[in-house]
Amino acid sequence: MSKPNLKAALASGQFVVAPGIHDMITAVVSNKVGFDFVYASGYWMTASAYGLPDAGIASYTQMLDRVATLCRTTNAAVIADADTGYGGLLNVHHTVRGYEEAGVAAIQIEDQEFPKKCGHTPFKRVVPTIDMVEKIKVAVEARKNPDMLIIARTDARQPEGFEGALKRGLAYGEAGADIVFLEALESEEEMRDACRRVPQPMMANMADGGRTPIRSAKELADIGYKLAIYPSATGLAAAAAAENALSILKTEGTSDSPKSPLFNFSEFNSLIGFEDVWSFERRWARDAVVAK
């Protein structure tokens, strides 16, 4: 199945909204709702798969498996977080090739020191600008498909201030990044200033509970952004729903409660692909009792 082209979408002036997809249940529900683009967040994929923080603990191999699984499961094109590229320049080359083969529409690489940390948590440290510039150049050269975009993220806003982060964003764009991402800006004024001064398409991170003010897609387009990711929305919503269901089960002794709405089980069977399994069994099963 052909998936939407991010490069073409941006060129056409479409404002791109990409919800974070933290697991494959969310992926099939997203298919039902319908999005052209989704975001594979390192934070949320690490949390959902391993119950670990986004602190450079998950490896390239682990994340590639998660990203490739999402690319197979979703109908949308995937914008994928690749942390720092998982090492030096050779690692970046290998990471870009691996993510491209997995089927991503864009790969995001950041300028933090290893081990990296979530962009909205403290104690971040960034590498020298020249180190990240070289990573971007390697990433651009490594890709085989020019339609796969390179997103350069800087986490310098907190350690180096707004002007320091902006200077890095400009350098990363000049190095060949298709999209520039200034992480964890702290006001709408900073967001507008960055979009005005950086010539490349700018990406906004609408991380619920983070440092950056949450704005609607319409407001972000007005500010000057070309695309926005919402990495936390589904993960936090799922955690809230799970806590509610578990609390009701513990206090009331049942899952059958109007206080705990549940997704329809029959519909979920369909979303996850059971109808294909049943069709196969009707055709090929001989000794088993087959449901009509």
C-alpha cells in the first residue's frame, strides 16, 4: 500500500499533524481514526515496550524493531525518532540505512551527548555544533531515497539559551537538514522568533506536560511551523484510562462498569486482523470445528 509522502505534503503547504504512536494497539486504533502521518517517539516506545525512561537505555536494535513493526502496522507514513543516531558518524550512517529500509518517511536525530535524555527533563548536555553538523551531513549522504527527510533536533535551549539553540538550528539547516526542530522552547515568543529566522521547515513538539506551550494546529501554522508532533497524547491517555479501569476493578470488583468505558471487543478483533485468520481457517481447517 502506498503511503503519504511527507516531502510532497510539506511542498504543497499542508500543515502536518503527527500523533505519537506508542504501541501497536494505538497504531490500529489510529488506522481507524485516520491520519496521514504518525510519530514514533523514543520516549513512548521505550516506555511501552520496556517500562524504562528515555535516557539512552534502549539500543538501536531495540528501537529499529519497534519502528519497523510500526511501519508494518500503520497505514500512515512514519516520522521516527532516532535519538543521537546511536553513536558516532558510522553509527549514524548505519541508523539512517536501517530506518530507511524499515520504511520511515523521516528520521529525527538530535545533538545531545550520550546517554541522551528526554528533551523536557533536566540535565541535558549537547555535543559541539561541529559534531552534529557532521552527523547531518553523513545522514543526508547515507539515505538512498531523497524523499526520506532528515530532521535535525537541537536540545540546546536549556544549556545554551534561546540564541544558542537558534544558532545551532541555523547551522543544522545549512548542513543539509530538511526540517529543523528546536526542542523545548519555553514561550510562544520564542516559537515565533525561531520560525521567522530559520528558513527550513520547522517542527513543533506538542509534548503535553513539557516546557513548550501547547497550541492547536491552526495556531502553530500561524506561528510559522510546518508540522507538529504530539508524542505524549496517546501514551498519557492510555495510562489515564488504564489507571481508571484498574482502580474501578480494585474497588468494585468488576470491569463491567459505566465508569470504565471499554473499546468494543468485536471491533478490536477486526482491527487487529482476526477476520483474516478466521477466513484462512474456514478455507484450510479440516479436523477442527470451524465457526460459520
